[in-house]
Amino acid sequence: MRGWTFWIGFNVAVLALLAIDLGLTRRNARRIPPWEMAGWSGLWIALSLAFGLWILHTHGREPALEFFTGYLIEKSMSADNLLVMLMIFHSFGVKERFQHRVLFWGIFGAIALRGALIGAGATLLREFHWAFYLFGAFILLLGLRLLLRAGQSPLPREGPAVRWARKHLASAEGDAGGRFFVREDGSSLRVTQLFLVLLAVESADAIFAFDSIPAVFGVTRNPFIVYSSNICAVVGLRAMYSLFAILPMESIGLGAAAILIFIGAKMLAEPWIKVPNCVSFCVVASSLAASIIAGVFSRRKMREADRTPYQDLAGRECADAARKIFAEGRSRIAGILSLWAEDEEMAKLLAVPEPRLTTGVAVTPENFQAIHKANGSPRLAEVPPDQDAMEFELHFADGVQLDILTTKAPTAKGAIARFLDKFGEGIQQVEIETSDVDRAAAILRKRFGQTPIYPATRPGAGGTRVNFFLVTGPDRKKLLIELVELRKSS
């Protein structure tokens, strides 16, 4: 597999398949449902499996094991990559129907980048044998770092490429219907917001390529095996994008950490211990399988934990239930706040890292009355007449604050009634206090591409000034955020 025939044939086949994919994407610029992405993901996995079996048939067992091991390593490293891409999209406010187009063109850049890095790595290892142990130490340290930060969301920041583009390239407002370049009123070519997003995605992929490629060199020195296993894993990222949120990142991160620690130790111990390829494959495959199984059970437990007994707010366990509900609301907004806090002015307006939060819980009218009575009948908030809602606040120790909301009439069409009809009782919103609603809303609109629900700040409950934003968090769940201007008594 050292001749140019393999390289040319492999790349032609990959580009042909991507061209078919591009034709479908261009014709259908829309939000792609998970079931459709599951089909595409299954297709890419099947094609990669078929290619690995072809290697087995034509070149034998050892090269095939090397290919499949490298493929699994790259797949295990994809979770953080996809999470960062998702957060980039939310940071730039990219519409869902355009996200897959950005991912698609990002794959072309990834192919070129990884080809260059693999060529450089192969040359380095051929000329300097000691570089192999340098790679091993790097991979081992990377695995330990990943182990220590498992479950934490890597936060994307604008890299040098994006900052340079903002400074030196003429840009157009908005996504321009999914285009990367536009001409406005006969002017020179301008880059769109979507082009800056593509630069950010490519920059993120470059970082992850530096992580994963040395790990595959720990399995095989054959550049074609390293390249083909990487590319087979990368071309499936677009399809995996709509599916990866099924599993908690903590379990996937632990699996990837275990794989990297094993590969790094294997590379450093090579002079004394020769680990067969079959053992490497089994360790990598079992680590990935264990992380997926752990993720399935973890997700099941999370769903059970989500079934918070809101009735407990009317019972003896009221304080404990309130803490759990408040903590759930705070966790849902943590990733969003991390992104917003990258803007210094926004961080000051929200008092990050310790903003004053209130978790809003929608309950049925019957439970609303029961919770209200059990907690001493606190004063009902003065809700504007055009809002079909009733609410009151509950305050507990350690800054735990809840808004209990319900609909005035179950048959009404207000926001609370629609929420209860669609989701049942649960966390309906998270309220964040700010010193200036108008300025915070302007920053979210301009810097983060977030459109407020109301075109202008409006009166809220209890004489406050408010506006609302429907935001998709890093976990891909939509959350209603209410920005509330600080009360005079605060």
C-alpha cells in the first residue's frame, strides 16, 4: 500500500461520495432529522467496514487490524470535536439548516490538513526514530489531561484565523442564504458570517488532528493506513453530528482518555514490550464499547433524575426538591453562560461568574395552589394582563430561587399553557438578572446572533423590565431565558 495507485484511488472514491452528499445538501438546505442522519452515519460506517475488509482480503490480517484500530481511535476522539463545532454554531447563531453545509465543506479542509500532517509525521518518524517516543509522551499526557477534564465542555474561542479575517476581509451581515461569499450592490466580494464559522470549524479540527494523528502512528507506521483510517472516520462526522448528543460527554471522554493513555504507554514501552496488533484492537474496541454502554446507562439515570417530583415542593421535602430543581436549571444554562461570558461587557452585565439566577417551573393549576398554600401563600406577582400566567417566588438558603408558574386557564393558548400541554410539568425557563436589559439584548443580537422574542424590552412581573430569548444549549436542548433588569431593591 505504498504506491500512488492506492492514494489516488482512495481519494477519488472519497471525493465522489462527498460530491453525491453535496448534491443532496445543496438541493435540500434544511434541518436534517436525526433518523436521516442515522441512515447516513450507518452508510459511512458500512463503507469504512467494507474498506477494512478489502484490506483484510488483499493485504492480510495485521494491516486490517491496524486500520480498524486507527478508525476506532479517531471515532473516539470525535465527541469533543463535534461538541466544539456545535458550540461554535451556537456562538455564531448559525441556523440549523445551514450547519450541515458548513460541516460538509469543513470535511474537505480536514482531508487536506490531515494529509499534510500525516505526510509530515511519517517523514519525521522515518528520519528521526526518537520522535516516536516524543509522540508517545505527548499522547500519554493528552490522555491524562482528557481524563482530568472528563465531562467538561471545551469552550471554543475565536482563533487567529477568524480574528485575522474579521480585521482584514470585508464582511457582509448575516448568513446570506447559506453562502460563504456575496456581492452587495455591485461591490467587491465579501465574506459572510458563515465563512467565519467555516474558518472557526477548520481551526478546531486542526487542534483535534494534532491530538489524534500521533495516536494512530502509535498503532501503525504505514502512512496510508494512518491516512485512510483518519479520513474514513472524518467523513462520517457530518452524519454523526445529529446523533452524538445521545450519549453524555463524560462517558465518551473517559473512553477516549483510556485509549490515549494505553496508546501512549504502548509507544513508550516499545523497546521492552511488543504489544500485538490484536491486543491493541481489543483494548481500543473494548474501551470505546464500555464508554458507550456506560453512556446508555448514564443517560437512563439522567432521565430518571429528570422526573423531579414537583409535588414535593408542597411537602416535607420542599427544600431538598427546590435545591435539585434549581441545580438542574443552573446546569442547563452553564454552557450558554460560558459562551456569553467571552464578551467582557456581557459578563459584567450578567455579573458572571456568579449571576443571580432563578429557575422557573411550570406546574398544573392544582399543584400551583398546593405549593402556594404549603409555602405560606407568598404574594402573587403582578403579571401583565396580556400574559396568560400566574406566578410566585420561593426563596431558600444558599441563593436557591424558584419561580412557580401556571396558566390562568388550562384551555388558554398562552406560553405556559402550551408548555404544559407539550411537555407536562417541568423547568420552563431560567431567569438571569442584569443591570441593563436593553444593552444585554443588543449584545446578544449583534455578537451572538440571538433574536429576542419581543422586539423591545417590556414590563415583567412585579414591575420589572424583561425580554426573552429561546436558546439552544450545548446539549442541543432549547431553553427559554428571561433577562430581568435588576429590581430597585436588589
